[in-house]
Amino acid sequence: MNGLVSIIIPTYDRPKLLAGTLDSVMAQQYTNFEIIVVDDGSPNDVTKELCASYSKVRYHRIENSGGPSKPRNEGIRLAKGEYLAFLDDDDLWEQDKLTKQLSILQSQHETDLVHNCCRLISEEGFQLDKIIGRPGDPKEKTGKVYLRMIGNWTLMTSSVLIRRSLVEKVGYFNEEMPAAGEDLEYWARCSFRGDFYYLDEPLVRYRQHAGTGVKNIKKYIEVPGYLMKVVKEARDEEIIDASEYTRLKQQLMRMQIKKFHLGWLNSLGKLFRINPFWFLNFDNIKLLAVVMFKRS
């Protein structure tokens, strides 16, 4: 097994968590990798000094952007590997993560991206009795997944190993999006242009802490609209046909309705932008009634 893996880690001023993340990468059974830490403008040099103590880390500092998209894109530009992996600075990898994923990519040439479920850990790093991202049927997340995926689920970013060739087709993370849901939009674009493989093992420990998903949660109300743009582009490029477009639009309408708890008036306006006639679908009305009842 060979092939350089570029591991891209965006970070901002939390060196203690980053140290644990880097240790989990350095403990990998597969060792042909480079680590690219992109510092999103930390206010001191502690992160830089930490990275200097790891032989495989390339440290790159940018002006603060306020989100992970620009640091990830800088990492993509700097990456030299045949394969790319994205790892958040508070998550941890199991020792065999790269070995198992690379085995799939190198034996199944039609596969462009491998991902897996994650085991939750507490803020202090203790293992919790919960696995996230695991489907009822593993086949749901393997192959051409866009019809099953968009509007329903996404990939756990720290679990992904992707061929550079797919990244070159898809491009960069969307820096115009709010710092929430930018990963959903990126993996949606990947789903139209590549084949996925879901590995049903929790090879990532995903840290649950006070800062996870709280600061920008209301910005998730914007995500269905951005995904709708991705779907329209796929239709315009004739990647999907008219019936698939209709199905995906319906899934995104349902996704938007489920965001009503984040602000019903704002979400209602965005729903009309996805489809001005959304209310003519009885299933949409039923779902809205359920969502509003739970909200009251």
C-alpha cells in the first residue's frame, strides 16, 4: 500500500485539543502522510510552537476568516498528496483509520471517497455510549448516493478520505456560506461527481463539547437554499434528469420545513424561494403541522 495522504486540519487558538488530534494522527499505522495545519489567525504563537514539535506538520497561518472553509481551501492548495483527508482540531482518529480506508480506495478504483461513522467522546475525551452517522443499512451511504443523501444526511467531515482527482472535479469549499453547513454543501457537490463507500466502523472519535454546533446553529436555516443551488447546477450540467431534480427539490423543501424551529418567518421565505407552490403538496403541510406542534 502506498500513496501520500495530505491531512488538512483547520484550527483557531485551541492548542490543547489540537495536540490530542495531532497525536492521534502520528499514531496511525499508515505513515506515508503529511499534516497541514492551517491556523485561522490565532492571536498568539502557541499553535505555531506546538506544530513545530511534530516532524510531519506543515504549519500555515492565514488572516482570520471566522470559519473552516477558507482554512480547508488553503490546505487543499498546499496539499501534495494523492489522497486528502479533513480532520477537525478537536476530533481524534483510531490508529487503523487510514489503513482501512486506503485499502478500499486502492482496491476499488471506481470508489472516489471513503467515509465512516463516529464514536462520540465527551469534552474531556471520555468515550460516550453513542455512535453518530451510522445508517440502518450501510448500503444507503455507498455508491451514487445523491438521491438518498441530499436533504437527509451528510458525511462526518473528519471521517472522509477522498481522491485528489475528485477534489479537482468538485473544487473548493464555499467561502460565501455562513460558518455552518459548508461541509454539507461540499459533500453534496461531491456526491454528484463521485462514488462513495461507507465503512461501517467508528474510526473517528467525535468530540462533543459546549462549543459544538451552538454558536452558529441558527445559520443552518440557510443550508437548504445553498443545497438547492447545487441541485440546480447538477440539473443544468445534465448530471441528473428531470425526475431526479423534482425528487431532490422535494427533499430540500422538507429539510427547510424542519428548520422552522430556528425561525419560522425566515424559513418560510426561504421555502417559497425553493418552490413558490410548496403548499400544494399535502405531505409538506402535514410535516409543517408536526414541526409547529413540537415548537409550541
